[in-house]
Amino acid sequence: ERVRGQAPINTLRGWREMSADTLPYCPPSTAPDPLETEVAQARKLVLRALDAKIAIQDDATALGAIRLALKLAGNILEHPDEGKYTRIKNSSAAFQRCLAKCPGGLELVMAMGFRTAVHEFEEFWAVEVSPLALSILAAAREGLARYESLVVGRAERAQRARLEKVTGSSEQRDRVLADIEADKAERRERAALMRRDVDVASPPPRGGAANGEAGREGLEGQEAQAQAEAEAEAHDQDAEGNGDDAPALDPALEGSEECARRSEAA
């Protein structure tokens, strides 16, 4: 090996001959703080329960567990000297619904420092207040708050996606309905144009039934009139012929019997 440009050192004697400033500085090691070690271990267990089991549940279940755990940790940190805030009944409806029945809920409670205890013949989950317990609860509250924001963000994104899907479906349905109405209007307009073209190309026949009837009546009237005129003309001709054949009356015989007989004969 080469150390800061020096030649390779192959013997222990060479290492001893090196000056002290060529060796890297190593700070003196200190023993880890037992309190910090236990807090780090508890934080790891809290995050494991949150990440591996609670956060993968549906949003309502995950938020219910996280928020109840946050409330328990906050109450103890804000009121460490009040015993009623350091325990919760195991039979509590909220505890059973949000933590006991949630996968990973009891693991989270135990990682936060809660242990089962009996008080006045009832089972409780309680924390023995101490500097270590308060440090663990503070670390747990920090992790719970971070996961709460993650789950809330996930729920909001899912809600937006659902709304966008519903809105998109409504808009698509509106577009389809508008296309259908436009197609109906176009069909009606096309049908009207076709009827108009047919009316122009083939006009109705002249006359018709009424005109034919009127024509027949007119012809019959003309024939009757012609026949009446012919009969009148024939009657006039007969009257003229009869007048030419009758003998003329003698004025001298007017008033005599001979004149009367001739008149009768005529």
C-alpha cells in the first residue's frame, strides 16, 4: 500500500519509523448511552409495526390506529403525573376497534412501552412513567406523526383519483349524449332535404279526380247544349216549312165560314 505518496512499507519496522502526522486520526471511542440504545430499539419496533402491518391496511383502519396511538402518547407526554392519562382499558370500544383488532396494533402499543396491568379488577394497558418511557413515547409520537401524514396523503390522492374518474365518466357521457343528439338532428335535416328533392323532381299529375269529374260534367253539358240547339233549330225549320205550305186568306172572305174552315184546316 501507499500512504500519502510514501513508498510501500512491507515491514513492521517501516511502520514504526513513519511520523505520527502521516497516520489517519481516530477519535477515542466512547461507550453508547444505554438510554439512547433502548430508545433507538423502541423506535425501530414502532416503525416496523407501522410500516409492515398498520400502514398497509385501508386508509380508515390505518388512520384510526395511528391517531389513537398518537392521542395516547400525547396525553402521557402532556400529563405525565396524572394516572388517568397513563392507562387505557383493554375493554374500551375505541381501543378494541382501532388497535386491538388492527393487524400490528398491539405490537405498536407494546413498542411504545405499554404493558397490561390490572386495576380495580379491570385489565388496562398502562405505561410506567420514567425518563426512558417518556423518551420512547416522544420518539414514537414523531414516527406516528410522519406515518399519519403519509396515510393522509395517500387517502387524498385516492380521493382525487376517484373524483377525476367520476368527472371523466360524466364528461364522456355528456359528449356521447351530445353526439347522439347531433346525429338525430342531422338525420332529420337529411330526411327533410330528401323529401323536398322528391317533391321538386316529380310534381303531382294535372287535373286529378276532381278535375276529371269536372271535365266529364263539362263535356256532358256541352253535349246537352248542342243537342238542345239542334232541336231548337229543327223546330224552327219545321215551323218555317209549315208556314210556306198554308194558303193565304182572301181579305174579302174574312169573317165568312169558308175562311173559318180554311183556318181550321190550316
